[in-house]
Amino acid sequence: MIQTFFLKYSFLIGLISFFLGLIGMPVVVRIAKAKGFVVRPNKRMSHTGEVPNVGGLNICFSFMLTYLLFEFNQMSQSQFFLIGLFAIMAVGFIDDVLILTPIAKILGETLAGIALIGFADIRLTHLHGIFGVEQIGIIPSYLLSLFVLLAIINAINLIDGVDGLASGLGMLYCIFFAIYFHLAGEISWSILGICMVGALAVFFIYNVFGNREKIFMGDSGSLLLGYLLTAFVFHFCEINAYHEVPEVLHMSAAPAVAICVLTVPIYDTIRVSLTRIKQHRSPFEPDKNHIHHLLLRTGLNHIQTTCVLLSVSVLFIGLAILGRNWNPWVLLIIDFALATALTLILWRILNKKLYSTDANR
């Protein structure tokens, strides 16, 4: 009876995750301040005072505890998936506290990825006809899956630059995948998304509206979120590749749809990395050239910047749904063309603002 009830009203599982997060967050904030797990103001951050940067710990524990309590028919090999999830959170936590080198961080992400790709066997095995390729061999599958995992994890990590942005995007993406998996009968996967939405909602409140109890997600949260979204992308592509969903839900352009949904962090990471390489700098070198930094320079505050990027993401999700059965290349070209056009408009606004400022001096 309990199982049937929660499967029928699965949104309640998200509420339970939310309330568990509400209980745990004050504890995490208090311990973080006591142990010195905080970020102090610097040239790349605009906050004042010492703010805890390990919000990912509360996200992880409320998410995992809720999933283990209320997912009654867990996915095959879920133990390895959850081990990888905990491992990637640990890598992020160590980076928050000790600041890992980029190579050490990628190595840690790779080890967590092995649990997902190698042991849990959640990976890409099909290219949906892209480059004329359908199924791929096991070695290309492992290598491609690892590359995609590292790309998504670090894209989510890099977009975490203003209050509420990474958690807001994370909730939006998890809602998209949770609804799709629920409609497709993939209840275990849907519950994963619902659990994360509840956990992220608590963090969003503290991060955006917190005052004395403000907290940042930190790499422990952003890497965890990127890892989960990668698993969603893999499963989403796989069930569409092998027609394991009702025909009305089938998306022949599934890989392009997934990229389209995640356009904001993916496009921004590509743009910033290419800019750094063009300037003969390391793509891992931090700067203030991300899309959220550009929006802040137009005069928007953190909340307004987050709202703009969430609205843009809804636009791209709409495009993904509209083009779900187009040729994948057509959808990708339109997706990146639209992202480029919006970026050029933003630069035009910035240039006008700069010209106006110079003219008034």
C-alpha cells in the first residue's frame, strides 16, 4: 500500500526530500562555520563576510536518504551508481576544502565515472545514426561516455557563479527528465529526479534568500549535480535508441535533444574555453567571462541574472521538445545558432553600455 501510494503521488517524495534538507541545512551551515569550510570575499566573488561553501553535503545526504527510503524497485546495479555519486561528492568536497589541481580534479571525476560507466553499466552504446553510426563497440562506448560525463560535470561546475543559478538550472533539468521518465514508465529514474528537485529547492532558498545562514553549493554540489544529470542523459538516450518508450514519447534525435536541454552550461563552457585558448591561456584558468558575468555587467543583479538564464533555458527546452524527431544535425545547428545570436545580442548591449559610459565621462 505504501509503495502504491508513493508511486501514485510521487511528487510527495520530493516534499520529503525537501523537509529532510530543511532539517539538515542549519546543521551543515553551523558545522561549516565552526570548521572553517567557508569562502572569504575575493576579486572573483561579490559576497560579503565568510560564507560556507559545502552546501553540496546537505544536497547529497537529503537526496540519497530519500531515494533509499522511498524507491522500492531500485534500478539494476544501483549500488555502483550511488557509490559513484558519493565519490563525486567527496571529490568536490576535497576541492572545496583543499583546492585540487585541475588534473587531480579530473582524475577524481574519472574514478567516479568508472563506477557509473564501468560497474553500473550506465553509458552510451548508440549514436542514433549520427555520422552514420548506430551501435558502437564497448571501448568506444566507454571512452565516449567518459568524455560526455567529464564535459557535463565541468559545464555544470563552471555555470555555478551567481546565487541560485546552478541549483535553479538543476531543478529545471531534473523536472524535465523526471516528467519524461515518469511518462515513459521509468519510475526509478523519475524518483531520482524528484528527490534531487526537493534537495536543490532547500539549497536554492538558503543560497538566494539566506542572510546570516547563506551558503554556497561548492564543488561538492555542482559535481554531484553534473554526475546525476549525466546519468539522466545516458539513460534518456539509451531508452530512445532501443525504442524502450511508448511510441508517442520516442525521440529519434535524443542526443541532440539532451544537448539542447543543457544548452546554457554546455554552450557557455565551449565559448569560454575557446576564448581562453584563442588568448593563449589555459582553458582551466578562471576568469569573469562566463555568461552570468556578462549579464551582471549589464547592471542586472544575481537574482535577475538567474531569472534571465532560467527563462532562456525554458526556451531551449521548448526547442528540444519541438525538434525531438528532427534530423539531429538540424536541431543542433538551430540550437547553437540561437545560442550564438543571443550571445551576440548580449555583447551588443554591453558595448552600448560601455560606449554610453565613456561618452558621459
